[in-house]
Amino acid sequence: MTNLETTVNITEVELTDEGDHDRFTHIVLEGFQPNKGDFIPTGNSVVEGMINATPVRALCGKVWVPNLDAKKYPLCPTCKEVAESMGWTLPS
């Protein structure tokens, strides 16, 4: 019988909570309207996402199917920062 030695290396990995974005209200750019021209959609609207269960993309990059009341959560700081850097006025 042969004696075998086994070495086990254990690496600790710090897990980040990717669910943090679920605790915020996000800003979705649904489209824009040039000075002279028709509305140009940039993706699914939040209403469309809720009705058809289609994903939307927030300014911060989060992609999800909207289904919660946005008024219950604070505004995503990354979305807010992006919107303000574009010179957009945010409702209070």
C-alpha cells in the first residue's frame, strides 16, 4: 500500500453584495428629443418593462425587469451622479 500526501490550498475570496443595486431607485433613459425632431427611443421604457417583463438599463448600468414601487427606495447615487454630470435636473 502506498502512502499519499494531499495538500489543500484554501483561498479566501471576499464576496461583494451584488444585490445593493436592488435597494435603489434607478434612472432609465428611455429616449431623447433633439431640438427639432421626433422622440428617439434608446431602449425599453420602464412601463413597457413592467407590462411585458422586458429588461431596462439604468444610467449606472444595472439591467433588470422593473416590478417594484420606485418611490419606496432612495435614488441610486451612481445614476444621480451620471444625470447631474449631463446637466439634467432631477425631481426632488
